[in-house]
Amino acid sequence: MPSPDPARRNENARRAVLDATLDLLQEVPYPRITIEGIASRAGVGKQTIYRWWASKAAVLFDAFLLLSARDGSDTPQLPDTGDLQADLTLVLRATVVELNDPRLSDPMRALATELAQDESLAEAYHRQLDAPLREAKRQRLREAQEAGQLADDLDLDVAIDIIWGPILNRWLQRSGPLSDEYVDALLRTALRGMRP
Amino acid sequence: MPSPDPARRNENARRAVLDATLDLLQEVPYPRITIEGIASRAGVGKQTIYRWWASKAAVLFDAFLLLSARDGSDTPQLPDTGDLQADLTLVLRATVVELNDPRLSDPMRALATELAQDESLAEAYHRQLDAPLREAKRQRLREAQEAGQLADDLDLDVAIDIIWGPILNRWLQRSGPLSDEYVDALLRTALRGMRP
């Protein structure tokens, strides 16, 4: 029975659309997902989707926001055992596992390519999804800096790019395999340039 | 008057399609370029394009190959004054100028997003277009290594990723501005980790 409350009914339809998108991302390559396909899976009319979202990319983005809120990853934190290299090894090896897993990698790749093409979507992504994660990375590096493990004059944003950028670029451009050995070699060289 | 030689006629049509693609990339955002639009600009039938190329991405890729052959950039070389940091500063600052110029950046972004989505296209790209460039980077770093300016045990492919990956990732994901200052800070920290 449809809810008698229009606001509730809208929220239910919105959720159904986002859940349908997340489901489809597990089954169909992103380029083959259509607004029609999402509407059909969600049991809503195509017009309902067009009323709320400007594009398939906008639906994808909100689906990621929902996923991130469910994960509780809106307040992410990096491990801090006091050993920066060990902590980053753990984090980056886990990232590599995710990037090598098509179930996670395909939707992330879809979002990454939409960001590359759409400046306002990229701006929303960095503000809403990436900023908390980047702040967590900055915080972990700041602690290492305060503990004298990183150079005082190190630009932490440049450091983040040097640690994460090569892996993300290699993944997105498919320019080489991502392995534990790669993570270790990368961190060894990257961190050596950041020490006092 | 059409050429009486069918092979010549085919080659002319092929060139016309690739030139039309390069022209359109200067005028229209890549997502809005269609096979129909390319055919119309090239003065060929849509079926001619579908006979030779599997997708718009495949046409784009061949257009880049043509561009690269014209540039003579199939045998690229990095400057070598003996001062690695100065040479890389020059190269990366020039790259940043290109990446900040929509006339160059938009087509490169189009290709990059197609590579992210299409594994076999990415494989062809890395073999035909990126490999000579990567070898030129490796060669420049190898010379620095042999001159004792880089550590003997440095993995040159990891080094290439650390030097170029952050810039490419920042550009493609639009995660921050690309400036000369960014290049300088990046190189300062990256190279410090690579010295003997």
C-alpha cells in the first residue's frame, strides 16, 4: 500500500532508485546501465528519475553517497600504531584488494570516469565524498610530522598525492598491475623523500 | 573525382574520418560527438565508419595515433642537460600547460576515460602510444642513475609513477589545481626519495 504521506512516498521512491542503481552496478557494466533499466528495477516511472536527477551520473553519485553513509565512512580514520610505513602499507594493500575486485572496482571506475568528464560533479564529489577521506589522510600524516617522522616543511597535500596518486593513476589508466610488491616499492621510495 | 584505385579510396576515406574526428574534438565536448556527426563532417556514410571501427572510442584512438605520427612523437625524448631536477621541471611544467589547455586537455580526457572503461583499448594504448613515451622517461632516469644521481636500487617504473602519477591523477580526477608551484613541490619531495 503506498504511503499516504507524499514526502515519505518520495523518499521511498528515491531510495528505491538508488538501491536499484547499486544492485545493477553488481550485474551490468556501467556503460550499459540506462535510466530505463534503473526505473524498471526500482519499480518507478522513468519520469520520476528525470524529475530528481539531471543524468545517470547524478544518480550514480547519490548512490555512492548512500553507500558511504551506510558504511559510516563519512568519518573515516587511518590506523595509527605509531609506525607510519606499516600503517600505510596496511591501508594501501587493502586499497589494492578493492581496486582489483571487479565488484568494487567497476562502480568506482564508473564514478571516476564521470568525474573526469563533469566538472560540477567532480566538485560535489570532492566536497562531499573525498574531503573527509583526504582529511583523514592529512591527519595521519600530520601526526607523523608532529612525531618527527616526516620533514617539518613537507607539504601534506603533495605527500598525499605522492602516496595515493600513483596507485589511482595506474588503476584508472590500467598502466600496470597493482600488487603488494608494488605498494611496498612505492611506499619505500615515496616515504624516503618525506623524512626529516 | 573519386580515385579509381579502391585501396587509395579507402585510405582517403579513413583519413577523412580521422581528420573530421580531430576537428570535432576542437569544437564539441567528446560525449556529444557521435558517429553520425563524424560521418557527416568527413563526407562519408555512417556505414563506412561502422565497417572499420567498433566504436567511437576506437575512432578516437586511431585519431590520436595519427596525431602522434604527425607530431613525430612516436620517438619521444626527454631533455638531458645533466641536471635531472631542472629537466623534469621543464617537462612537467610543459605537461601542466597542456593539461590546463582545454584544446588539448579535452581530447586527452576523452581518451583517458575510454581507457578507464575499455580494457582492450587500454592495452592497445599502452602498447602503441604510451610505451615509447614511458621508455623515454625510463631512459632519462636510467642515465641519471648511471651518473650516480639516483639510487642504484631504485625501481625506475615506480619512479616514473611517483613523478607523473600525482599530476595525471590530480588532472583526471580534478582533485586540485595544477600549477608550477605544485610541480616544484612534487618534484622536490619525489626526487628526494630517489637519490642515493
